[in-house]
Amino acid sequence: MHIFLINLYLLVAGVLAGLTSSMAGLASIVSYPVLLSLGVPPVNANVTNTAALVFTGVGSTVSSSRELLTHRSVTVKTTIIALVGGVVGSFILVLAPASSFERVVPFLILFAGCLMLFSERSSAKTVTVRQGRSLIARIVSAGAMFLVGLYTGYFGASAGVIMLAILMATNNLTFAVNNAIKNFASFLANFVAFVVYAFTTKIYWAMVVPLGIGLFIGGYVGPVLVRYIPAAIMRRVIIVMAFALGLYLFVQEYF
């Protein structure tokens, strides 16, 4: 394929991935398969994808400044926990063999879909129940967020949807606010993982640039659209997309 067509292909994929990332946490449903289709090995496709995802994080953070500034406390706590997990996860990926990486990914993504489905059903709980959480519940919530950060550093596909599901299940903030917090925390976790990858494994830098530009555009536009799309519709679309990606990768790996 001609270099111009490859760059155009990556740019368009980046815009679509940026939209799905900033609106649902599912960038890799587009960008990861695109990199694989260009012949990039799975682990290298993952780290190249993570490097490019930093751009969508910048775009979505700028676009979501209104929501982030009005909910600083939750944003800071979520981000710190996710960052620590991201560092651990990025080192696990570097040390773990590629075969184990490829075989576990479909199950992680299917788990993300199940968690989002549970989050939708549990959204009917009252605010009083959420505000009255015990110390154990808060510890479990923090532990779950750490694992999301670890997963972000390890692979990242659908990590955002897992984080979004946890946030929606543990607070009474709106979908747009939780989505903004997810975008910011994921951005920093991806950035830390990217720094680790830059010194420990191969990143296809020529692909990062066009993909990253597209991700920035989609990442900026996504949070704006989320403010006007009903939360119920967004949740259902996210669930379907997560299951679709998980099943696709499962069939690809095991059949």
C-alpha cells in the first residue's frame, strides 16, 4: 500500500478511534485492529496504539475542562490510583511473553462489557446507598480502579469502559462528568505506560503520528457530543461495542 494511503488510513482510523475513546473508552476497537491489518505484531501494535492514545487524551482533556474543574477531588483520586496501576501494568507487558498477552485479551474485553452491563442495571440504585458506602466498599472501589490502571498499562483495549463502569457504579455524577474523569485518568495512565514502552520495547513511530493526529481530533469532538447524547443510549452502545470487540478477538485467537 502506498505511504500516502497508509497515512490516510491511519488518520481516518484515528478520528474514529478518538471518538470511541473519548465517548466510551473503546478506542482500541478501531485502532488496534487497524495496526494489526498493517502487519504490526500484536504486542508492538499495543504499545504503538498506547503511544498514539496520548493524543486523544490531550484532546479530550482540553474539551472536558468544564467537567474536570468542577469535580477536582474525584478526578485527582481516580487519576492517582490509575497512574500507579498503569506503571505496574506496563512493566508486566514488557516482561510477559507475547503468547500470554494475545490469549488473555479477549477475556479482559468481554469482562469490560459484563461490567458495563452490571453498571447499567445498578444505576437504578439510590444516591443514598452510594453515599453511605462502608470503608470496605471504598477500599474495594479503589482496588478496582488500581486494577483498571494496571490493565491500561498492560493492554488498554476497553480499559476506559471498565473505569467508566466503576465510576458510574460508585458515585452519583452524570455520565458526561464520569466520562470526562475517565478520559483524564486514562490519558495520564497511557502517558506513563508510553514512557515505559519508549525505553523498553519497539514503537512504530511513523504510524503514531497520523494515528495520533486523528485521535486528537476525535478526542476533542467526543466529549462535546457526549453532553448532548442521552446517557442511556451511550451505555447501551458501549456494551454492544465491547462485546463485539471481545468476541471478534476471541474467535480470531482461538479458532
